[in-house]
Amino acid sequence: MIIEDFKAVIKKNIRDYAMYIALVFIMIIFSILTGGNFMSSRNIANLLNQTGYIAVLATGMTLIIVIRHIDLSVGFLSGFLGAITAILLTQFHVAVWLAIPIVLALGVVCGLITGLPVALLGIPAFVSSLAGWLVYRGALMLSTAATGTIIIPNESFNALGNGFIPDLFSWIPFLPQYHKTTLLIGLLTICVFILSEMRSRSRKMQYNFAVLTKPLFLLKILFITLIITYITFILAGYNGLSWTFVIMMVVVIVYDFIARKTMLGRHIFAVGGNPEAAELSGINVKKITLFVFGSMGFLSALSGILFTARLKSATPQAGTLFELDAIAACYIGGVSASGGIGSITGSLIGALVYMSLMNGMNLMGTDISMQYIIRGLVLVGAVIFDVVSRKRKA
């Protein structure tokens, strides 16, 4: 009975669960092919750091695609703003606490500049953002022309990309080889997840909405709890949670809340579902468009900061293909190519799937040309899956 219910739920919600199945499948395959190296503590920590700046970009790109637009400028915008951060820190000796807000604010301005022709003049976002792609690529080259790679010796800044949260409970003798703060955060995450799922199920049942059967609900809770526990122990066995991971999760949680729980989020999805109907219902489509592009600029700046901190330098090649990685993560994560459908958490999983592929292939020593081919096939497959699944539902 449980197996039949499970098959029915998977079949009905295959579009939502496919990315999770793909992630588990990829991890199992690469763990086997790499002799367990893929799931080692060091590699998982490295994978999450690699995913961080792409997931941040994918978060903003999700909203861009949801409202039926695209932003090709975000890659080199991230690289350019990372270079600006490096210049502020090394040449003008601006404090970290001041340089970061300046760059984030500059990112918002750049995002608004990209979005203004789209919102006010109706220029296709592809054209406007392609112009931005060219401008920011040139700006990045100009900003690094004098010195080439700009080395950043500031340890506080570099810790954003390479550092780990301190262990505030290292004095506890229990499990001495593990990072206690990470274990505590993992435990709190499990508790919050279980309470949230129980409240959500109870609320749906009050209004007679469809819910999972009790055995399947308990199975879902158990499965996700085991995954969180496993990942927590893997990270705690290395150096704990990195600052990149913490920043990434804060961004995902905040934007997921905005998208699902606020009037602004509902308006964004309404615009993506039908811009004309949204306008007639009183939603200011131009303001929504400007907000989404401004938000994308903000997250591009944050992504550039994380990437620059990870490299401990700014380079003329920074940001290359970031926009394509972010777009791929969104499509893999279930964002519809036709707009109006998508989720922030889905794009996070999409980023993990995409970066896991890259990480696993690198561990196996796969030729770079084959990596590009495989990444392209995965992206095409994700879009085809989206189109086919929507037609079936229709």
C-alpha cells in the first residue's frame, strides 16, 4: 500500500521531485566512481563553497525568469564588482565593513540600469542585458588593466570565501573530533524542519487540501532528517560550516520567504503568469520589473564578493560564464522557461545538481571539452523535461 501511494505521489509530482532524485543519483554515482572521495568531508565542504556564489546568482535569476525575462549581464557584473571591491580594499584602503555595503549598493544601481530600458521602454531584456554583458566585460578589463590580477591580503575579507564559523562549544568533551556548533545548527535545522512540516500539514488539513498519507508523510520526514544528519556530520567532521554556506543559506531563506509569504512575491508570480492580467488587476508591472532587476544586481554584487574572497584576488576572467551557470541551475531546479513557475529552494537544488556534476567530473579527471558537452546536454534535458511535464498537466 505504501509503495503504491509512493509511486502515485512521485508520478503526480514528478516535476517537483525530479531534481531531488537527480541529486541523490549523481551523488551515489560519483561516490562509486571516485571510490568515496566525492562524499568526503573535504570535498563536500569544497562543493558547497563552489555552489555558494552560483546559488546566490541563481536566486536572483529565478525571479528574473519567473517574470519572463533573462539577464545575461550578471556574470561579468559579478566579476567587475568583485574587482571594485578589491580596488577599494587594496588601493583606497577602505575598511571591509564599508567596502561591502558600497559594492552591494553599486550592484543595485547596475541592476536598475539594466532593468530601466526593459521596464520603461519595453526593450527585450535579452538586448538590454547583452549590452550590459559587453559593458561590464570591458569595465572589468579596464579595472584590472593596470595591475592584472589584484591580490587581496585582507584576511577578514578572504574569510568570507575560505573561512569557517567558529566553534563556540569546542569545550564540550562529547564527540571531540566534531565541530560542535555545526552539530547544534544541524539539530536546530532538523527541529525547525519537522515543526514546519507538521504545521503545514495541519493547516492544509484544516482547509481540506490534499496532503500526503500519514505513512508517506513520516517517511518524508525520516528521509530528509537522515540527509540533514548525514551532511551535518560530514561537515562537522571537517571544519564545520563555511561562511559562504551560511551567507548562501541566509539569501535563500530570505528570498524564499519573500517569494512564498509576501504580497511582493505574489505580485512577482502574478506578473510572470500573465503580465497583462496583472496590470489590469492593479499590479504595477514596471515597479515589479525594476525591483527584480535591482535585486539581481544586488545578488550579482554579493556573488562577486564571495567569488573574489574565495580566490583572494580579482582577475580579468572573473565571472566568465557565471550567467549561464545560474540560468542552468534555475532550469534544472524547475523554473519554467515560459515564466510564472519556479521556487528559490528548487534553484538551490538545481545549483547543487549542476555544481555536483562539475565537481564529480573534475574528481574523475574528465576532459574539459566533455564537461561542456555533458553540461549542455543536462541543460537541454531539463528544459525538455519542463516542457513535456507542463503539457502532460495541461
